[in-house]
Amino acid sequence: MSRREILLVHNGASLVGRNACERAVGILRAGGYDPRPLSAATAQALSRDLTATLRDASTRIAAVVAVGGDGMVHLVLQSLNRLREQGVEFPFGLIPAGSGNDLARFHGVPVGDVERAAGRVLRGLESPERSMDLVHVTCADGSHHVCATAVCLGLDARVNARANRWSSVTHSVKYVAALAVEAVSMRARRYDLSWTGPDGACHVSDRTLTFLALTNTSSIGGGLTIVPRADPTDGSGELFMVSDVGALRLAWLFPRLFLGTHESLREVTVVPATAATVAAHGIPSEPRDAAYGDGERLGPLPASLKVLPAAVRVLL
């Protein structure tokens, strides 16, 4: 009887990703599985090939492992969610090999230690099933996405966009640098918000905000912890809001994020939400008014968000 396969999905153009994939192969093979690397020239081609492979070889595949950062996690989860909607589910594993590794850090997956990360995949396959919530996002252009970490919608989204243009800089460093650049000319935006709490109560508000995100895990930007108590297994996200602050006040408050004491500030509000809608108030959205999830651009505002409880089995 042939051994079951573990797909290792990676960016073939990334030397770090290729090396991590090669090192993981031996660990997974020693664990009794048949590792199968999968890469493509573009993200679009990789997504297409992954979905086709999962459909064609579903009975042979034991797990799908993202080898990379949060961007690769995001790509893999889109395919897994499409198949899940059709009634076919696969366990998801992660070997961190990217610049932004927020999901790995949250779950304690070793960053920079491929062998230990691959070992966690094997242990996960032998352990009782564990699942994680995802955040489903529908944007104004009709596109649909699922996200594992956080969906950024305010200045945090614009910072993300700028940071993504600096591909040669370490993710955590470039996020802070991008924030400094954006803060110089930043202006808070007024948003029409509605959200549903875990108790089913609906809340409607319009607020002038600097930062606005719905988080599933605790950090953004390669390790900037904004919601320390986030729990991706409780069926609810955390709506993180920072009111209108100027650049000087933001610079004064920013260190509190690293200390984990920012939630006590009057400018910061964190509320649980199972669903939310976000739109720019009273004016057409600007091109920069977009949603970013797992560090990737999703689409323009307005956006509708919904937490999908236990949406993916994880080997983390």
C-alpha cells in the first residue's frame, strides 16, 4: 500500500522557501509519509495548481503544509476553504520560512527551525484533531477571502500596503518603518461600522479612527501584538479600534504596543465580534481604502467580515 502524501506548498522563486522544503522532506519521509513539494512561477498559478491537485488526489493527501510566511499561509487557506465548501477537508500545517510569520509566532511554531516545525506536523497528524477559526471577507469588488491572522482596514492597511513594496527589508522592521512614513501625513478616517457580538447583539456606530482591524490572532506586521488575548478557537474575533490620534501622540503611544499595555489607553477599544461591516463614512472610498488580510491586499472597502468557527483543522 502506498504511503499517504503531505503536500509542501512553497514559493519556488524563494531560496529560503526551497531550502526549507528540501530540509522538511527528510523529516516527513522518516515519519512514514510521502512528501510532495508543490510550487509554481506565480501565486495565481500556484493557487490554481494546488486546488487542482487537491481535487485530483484527495484520497492520497494526509495534509497540506504551507512552507513560507503569512502570505503563503493565506494562499493555501484559500484553496483549502474552497474545497471545504465542497465537502472535502484537509489538515493544515505550517513550516515558517517567510518574512512575516505572525501565525507561526502565535501558535509557537518554531521560526528558523525547519526540523522542529516539520516534527510538529507529524505530531499533529497523530494527535486529537484541533481546529482554528478563520475570518471570511467579502470586498466591494465582489471578491471573497479567508484570513487566519487579522484583517486590517484603517491606517494599518495603508501601512501594510507600503511595507509590501519594500520586499528586501525584514518584515517587522519594514512595518515599523512604513508606519513612521505614513504617520507623517496620516489623517484619521470616519467609518460606518456595524458588528455582531458573541451574544448576538448588533451594534451600529460611525467613528473617526486611525487603526481598525478585526483580529483572529494577536499580532500584525511580523510581530506587533495588538490584541494579546486573541483566541482563534472561540468562534469570535476581536475588533481593534484606535481613535483619532495625531502623529506625535501616536509616536508617544507606540511603545505601549510592545509592552502590551496599550489596551488601557483611552484611545484604544477592543470588542469581541462574530461579524462586522466597514465602510468609509459619507464619501466615496479612496484607492487606499482597502482591506488587507494576513498581510495581503484583499480588495476595496466597503467590506463585510464574518468569523467562521472551527473552519480548518490545524497541525500547529
